[in-house]
Amino acid sequence: MTLCCPKVTPDSSVLASRAQIEIDDEIVALEERTRALRTRRNSLSPISSIPPELLSAIFVHHAQQTQFLHDPDSPDVLSWLIVGHICRHWRGVALGTPELWATPFLNSSTATDEMLTRSKMAPLNLKIGRRYRIDAIQKALMHIERLQVVSLLFLHGDTAGHRCIMEFIDKLSSCSAPRLKSLALDVGDKQTPQIVIPISFSAPNLCKLQIKHCDLSWASSVLTGLTVLHIKKVSLERLPTLDELVSALRRMPALHTLTLEDALPTLSPHTVSLPHKSHTMNVQLLHLKQLRLTAKMLEVANMLTCIESPTSEVVRLVCRASSGDPNQEWNLSLPVISRALESCFKDTPNDFRQVPRSMQLSSPSSCIRLHYSTVRNPLSWAREMSCHDADLSAECPVILDFDFPIEMRRTILSDLGKVVPLGSIEAMYCDFFFACWDGFWADILTRGGARNLAYMYLRGPNQALEELLKSLRSRKHSVSRSVGGRSQQEPIFSPALSHLVFHDLEFDSSVSNWMRPSDFLDVLMDRVNEGRGLEHLTITSTSGIFARDVQLLREVVADVSWDEYESDEEYFTDTEDDYDGDFIDYEDYSDGYVS
């Protein structure tokens, strides 16, 4: 049987093509009809009753929160764009909201162009991350009359970024930026020539200035009317005199945040007394809430003598010893620091200011760092003890860093224990590794005898644990051994202590004859006999303590938490001679992993 295809004539081909076109037109019409019906249906849903103005505000808030959570160069920073993919109405509102597009994505030149167009005349916010396109930044900076927030923080050695900032600063010296409120600049300390902010700076509404590795004239108009000022790492030849700095601060009466790091007037390392200044020459910063000064000890003290700030809530002082006599520097500076701390803490119950309820002692590098908080258990401390830098916040109003010779540590800690009102301390977090001394804890908690201390976290050297066990002994009902002939009638140390945490410590009798778990047990029994027993004991990552020791501790402490860090007591008795197993040749495993 033979199959034959129908004969196709030109006329029939034309007719079929016309029919397909008509069908395609019907399909398009049906799709349009379906889309219109869906739009009508969506308009009847409750969410569609939200006025466009309110929906626009919601979109802007969502975009701002997204930008806050992600780095400026992360693709996730644009995840808010999904609001324009929900329906026609939402897309129309999003495209009609210029503020929604006012933070250009500077990783893409195309995206920057589109967002600059859609933002129309809305104020612009420019923030860069580690990945960016210089041409995109330059395009955005051309809209100088619309700039509201500019944050240009380039990496060291970025010559293109350095050149970009210099061009921007030059433009600001001749063109006005009437909407600019916040400016942050940093190009690294190895760039030459150094960025210099000129005297004439046309940004009349600027209220927040953050510069690092940049120089400026201290008579510049940029230092006028600011509420936030951060200046870090000024060139040595550009450091201000005391009169220049005080004069600049007087032009900022509403200042509430001040950070000066390596930007203070210098003093000779051989200074034997701080310069005497008349009280009328001081600058009154009546709205100052946060103060951070970083420099040599005498330079910090010299600056503090010129500032009157009755409302300071957060003070951070980072003080370094100079090449002079550190003891003399400390003695000259201590009275000034004491007066500064009085603006944060008062040791009177009727005063309106709060007193410190917690204290953290740490030792990043060679420094001593003390945090005093008005919160018993600050969230940043409770999550993880670390020596990393912490942001200034209301929960940690005083941070003191002292980079002084080792032999000065006892003097510094003892003197500060007398200055800060420690009678109200309820929690203490210790994470340090410098050597202790006899009477270490008494020196730190001198004032008030730690009478309210209820919570203590300890991570440190063996001497810290040994000194703590000595201090915790009862002075009246003692079953433990006498220590150094100390009087048994002294007040009990930390009578309110109820929760003790040991982390990453070591009970080692070979180091000290007062470092055995049995001695710790005796100490706790003493306190029970005195009516001062512990309620909670936590032991983690601590060596030299075993299951049998923990079992005995549970007889005198109601709640003992132990991570069984060395639960296998026979582990340390094994030697190589006891092992008779076969040697494992790791090269026999093709994936290089042995379970």
C-alpha cells in the first residue's frame, strides 16, 4: 500500500497561515482576558486595599532592613526586589517609589545606571563593600546634589579608590552637597599623598563625619554642627594643638558621639605635670553620650581635663605608655580618669545614675581590658567570652584599655578597684592569661569586698584558679589547710556567690600544692558550713578533674554541670608499651581519612 501526502497548493498554504494567525490572536486575547480577570480578582483581596502610599513605605522599610542585614556587595542585598514580582500592582508601586532605588548596587555598572534612573531625585545612599566597580562609584558621585550618605572604605593599596576620593573631595570644595548628612572615608595608611579635607567644605547639613587615614584642617568648616565625629589615624604633622581641638569642639555643641584615635595633641614623654588650664577654657559638651579616646596615657588625660560632659553614658579610654616613666604617667593621669568615671557611675543609691552590675577582665595582646556594665549579664558576654573589640553600647558604658609594662598591672588593677564602685558588682567575667600574684582577687575587687558578687566566670592561668581557691575559703569554719598564715577572721570573700563557671582551666598539683580537686571540695565545704554554699557549678574543657571528683562535688553543690572533658580516667595511664594494636598506615586509605 502506498501512502501519499496531500498536495499542498499555494492557496491552501496561505489559508493555513491565516488560520494560525487568527488562532494566535485568539490565544493572545484569551491571555489578556485571563490576566485582566486575575488582576480584578487580586484587587478584591484584603491586601490590595492597602493604599499605595502605605505600601510604598512598607517596601522602603523592607529594603532598608535587607540592606542593613547584608554586606553592600552581597547579591542578597537586592533580595528585596522580589516585592516587584508579586503582581502588577506591587510592581507598579515599586517602580513608582524613587526612595526604593536610592541605594545603588555598586558591583554592577548596569544596575547602578538603572537604579540612578529609577530613583529620580531621591537622596542617594552610597556604600561599598570589598567588590565594586570604580566606574559605578564615579557615576553615582556625579549626582553630588542628591548625595545623602557616602561611605567609601577602600582597601590598602587601592590607587583607583584613592583617586576617586580625591576627585570627590575636590568637587566638594567647589560644589555644594546640600543633602549630605553622613560621610565616611578610609583609603588605608599606605596611600600617598594623604587625603586632606580642605578648609572650604560645602556640606551645610553634614551631621556625621567618620574619617580614617585622612587629614584635615582643624579650622575646616566640615567641623561645624556635627553630632557624630570619628577621626582615626591622623598624620603626625597634622595633629592638632589643644587650642585647635577645643576650638573645633566648641563649634559642635550638639555633639553626642566623639571618637579620637591617634588624633590628640601630643605631650613630651618627659612631662612631669599636666598643663594647667583655666576652667573657663574647657569645652562643654552637654549632649555627649559616647566618648572614645585612644592615645598615650598623658595625652588622653590631658584631653579629659578640657571636656566637661555631665551626660556621658559610654566612655572608652585606650591608653598606652610612652617612652617615659610609666609609674609617673599613671600617677599623673589617675585623678583625671577618676573624675571621668564619675560621670558614668555614682556610688550612692539615691543618685539617678546607674552603678556597674557586671565586670569583665580580659587581656588582648599585652593590654589589660576592663569592661564595666550596668547590666548583670550582658548578651555579648553571655554568648561567648572573647577579647575581641566590642561596640560601644548602653549595656557596656565603660571600657578601659591599658597597654603598660607587665610590672604595672598590679598597681593599675588595685587603683581602679578603689576608683570604680564595685560594691554593686553582681557578675564577673574573667578571660585573661597574664601572671597573677598573692592577693590577686582582693586587689581587683578591693572596694566593697565583692559583697554582691553572685556569678563568676573564670578562664585564665593556673595562678588565677589557685588565688581564687585561696580567696574563697571560709575564715571561720575551715576544714581546709591554712594558707600562708592568713588570719581566719577576715570577712568572707564574695559571700553572695551562687554560680561559678570554670572554663579551660587546669587542676594540677605538680604546679602548686593548692591546685587539687580535693582542695576545691574543701573550700566548698567551708562555705557550706558558713552558710555560703554554691547553688550552681559549671565545669567545661577543664583538665585534672574526673568523674570521682565531680561525684564528690555534687554532694555539696545542688547543681553541677560537667562536660566530662576527662571522663576516661585511665587514659593518662596508658603508655606506648601498653598498646599492642596494629599500626595504621594512613596512605592505605585512598580518601586520606580514617574514622
